[in-house]
Amino acid sequence: MARKNLFSSSSNPMFSEKMMSQSTERAFGEEAITGTFKFMTAQGASNKSIILGLIVLVFAAFGFIYANHVLLIGSGILGFVMVLVASFKPQYSNILAPLYAVFEGVFVGGITAIYAAAFDGLVANAILLTMALFFSMLFLYKAKIITVTQKFRSGVIMATMGVFLVYLASWGLSFFGIEMPFLHETGLMGIGISVVFIGIACMNLLLDFDNFDKGEEAQLPQHMEWFFAMGLIVTIVWLYLEVLRLLSKLARD
């Protein structure tokens, strides 16, 4: 089966042309033996995103109620491991994606508890703003007001990698007691950085929506519905955390 080269430059490190090719070839190899191969659909990926979102919400409540540093750090690490394993073994995404949602839900709940304790009303505003941004980007994509072209995709990739490197550098410097200038500060520069990061996260939502459609067009195997759904949840969680950061800066300013 001919497939389009659609994911060679995805902004999410989970998505690569080599991985997509191996995943499809493996699935067709299994089809030859079992005759059970099915293609993914955008609707299927959307449905699985809803399932994962509900799992995140349920376990976020647990993480919020029983928040502690051990649970927070442990769930964060395990969630990252699930994403990492899925990036190499996408055929197991039907198991890895729900597990990721469980661990990420606990992690998000713990983070939310920290902000809720420090700022009255901030969490509710963060949830509403995240939902508003999500549905705004969905509307812009569905209405084709913003089209995900190759140039657009490449630009988002570069910007996303820049954000990743900034956070990686900040994490590394923290071991030496050094705080990266402006990143965690209030004031115009600190707030401006958070706004830019939120914008980049929103652009990643467009790529996630496009991956659903392009995956169906490329006739990728059905397990990729779970894989792409997990990618969308990763982006939504990132967006929510950036919104929390921004609102906390505004509250302190």
C-alpha cells in the first residue's frame, strides 16, 4: 500500500516517518497471518482522545486529594516513560495510552493542588482558559482558517524544540542553584514568555488535529488512534500547565 510522507517532520518526538513506516509494515505483516488488519480513522482517534481525557480527569481528582511530592514525582516519571515506550512501540499504544492517562492524571492533580493552595480561584480560571483555547484552535482548524502546511509544521517544530531546550537548560541550571532569567519571574518579560509558550502549545494542537486527519488519509493501522490520541493529551496537559504558570504570574504581579 502506498502511503504519503506525512509525518516526517512532526513537532512531537513521538511521531517520525521511520516509526510510522515500521508500525504500518508490522501491522500488514500481522494481517497476512491473522487477516485482522484495520485502518485508523480520525473519528476513532477523537473517541479515544475523549476516553483518555476522562481517565486523566478521574485520576487528577485522586492526585488532587492525595497530593504529595512522592506521588507527584513518581507519576510524572511514569507518565514520561509511557510516552517514551510508545514512541518506540506504537503498536502497544492501546495499553500504554491509558496507562499514560492514569499517571498523567495523578501528576496533573498534584500540580493543580499546589496552585490551588497558593492562589484562590486560579485553577478554575486555568481550566476555563485551557478549554477556551482548545475549542478555539479546533474551530480554526475545522473552519480551515488556519491550514497546517509543511512550512507551518516546520515552524512549530522549531518553536517547540526551542521551548524544550529552554526548560531543559532551566532544569539543568537548577542543580547549581541558578535560575534562568525571566522564565519564572513576573513582570512584562516573564509574562510575555508564558504567553509565547502558550501560543506555541496552541499551534501544537493544530498539528495534533491534522495528525488525526492525515493518519486516516495515509491508512495507518488502527492502533495509531490510541497513539495520536495520547499525543493530543500530551499537548493539552502542556497547555494547561502553561496556563497555570501564566495566571500565577499575573496573580503575583
